[in-house]
Amino acid sequence: MLSVDNLLNATWNEAQFATTSRLADESAPVTELHFTPGAPRQIHLGVEYRF
């Protein structure tokens, strides 16, 4: 068995969202962008033997 994930090793975001917060001591709202990076290139090789 051979499996290759992200063959070209592209940089990508699996999940991405923006949040806006305003704490008591901040004069204006703060918007932040958060993301979960996608998996890098992975190669899996397996062997199975049945008898």
C-alpha cells in the first residue's frame, strides 16, 4: 500500500475564521484572524501479509 497526502507540499489552511473583541481597557475593537494550518506532505507505505 502506498498513500501520499499533499503531494505538491502546498501551504493551506484547514480552517480559518475571524473574531472581533473589545476588552474593557481597549478604546477600539480588535479583529484577529485565526487559522489551523493544513497537513504537510506525508508518505505512507504499508505491507500486509495474510496466511
